[in-house]
Amino acid sequence: MTSHRITTAEELSEIYGEPAIAALKKELTALTPGYRAMIEASPFVALATSSPEDGIDCSPRGDPAGFVHIADERTIMLPDRPGNRRIDTLRNILVDPRIALLFLIPGLGETLRINGRAEISRDPEILARFEMNGRLPITVLVVHVEKVFFQCSKAIIRSKLWDPAMHVSRGSLPTAGKLLEEATQAEMLAAEYDPWLEERIKQTLY
């Protein structure tokens, strides 16, 4: 029986061919003015980390556009706000500092990708840069850029991510409480979780 599983880099190269020249030329080791502008316009970034102990993690970060501070052409900083206290990302970084970031910009097809190494800071001066509503972040991630490049708009175009006509009605999917009830096999109930969720989010947003 013939296997259709791809197992070698050579097979991939045979199927996909050589990368486009532009795809290689756009990858840099430092931020250009254009790449800086994209970071400053982004209110949302997904962070990917990994470690032998805790495995792979990808988690969202968001704040008003400009929340990621550009210290210099090879260093960016982003706040870690109050959350669910799982701290999967932070635990991974302690073991393996490698990190990948994907910046989204509402209305724009292109995304920005950064690969680098991160450290966790509690420096009071750094924390003070990210004060929001009178509150400081718990920690700040300092990311040392190793690779940066933009991704073309094809994925956003295909997904129609920014098309309002494609937005999903919240009522068409389970609430957070329903998901929690299902995951815990009714140990935690939606009827007890959902009514206070909006208020809890407001109180703990920053």
C-alpha cells in the first residue's frame, strides 16, 4: 500500500519548489521603519513558546494599538496583564527562551512575524511604561528580535477575517460558561459562571 505521508525535507522541496525571492529578501534581523509602524498599529499579537516540560503554547495578547513598546531596532517589550494565572507562556520561557509572535492589524491583510528570544522582567522602570488605568502589568516580556518579516495577505483574504458580513453571532456558539460546564462535566455550571462574567472581566481587565 502506497503511503502519502511526507517524511523528509527533500519531499517537501520537490512538492513546493523553491521559495519566492521576495519571501527570503523580506526576512531581516532588525526592525525597519515599516516593520516598526506595523507593530505600533497592532492591538493584538499571538505568542508561541515551547519547552520539554510543558510542551507547546500559543496565547493571545491585546491592548490598544501601540501597547508593544519598541526599545530599539532589535528589542521590543510587551506587558503581561492579569489573566487566568496558568502562566504557560512564562513557564516555557524560563526553560526555553525562544518565542514567535504574530501581529494582526484590523483591516490590514498583511501580518507581521517576529522570532526571537524572550526574558521576563519586573524592573519597576519598565513596568511603569505600561501603566493602564492606574495599574501596572504583572511582568513585562522583553523580546530580542532574531528574525522579522511580513506575511502576505492571502490568509486574511481567504478567511475574510475583517469582513463584517462574516462575523459570527455570539449566540450561535456556546457561552464561556457552557464550555466550562462541558469541560468539567458539570462540576462548574454555566448558570453560576456566565451571569457574572462580564463584570469580572471589567474588574480584572487591568
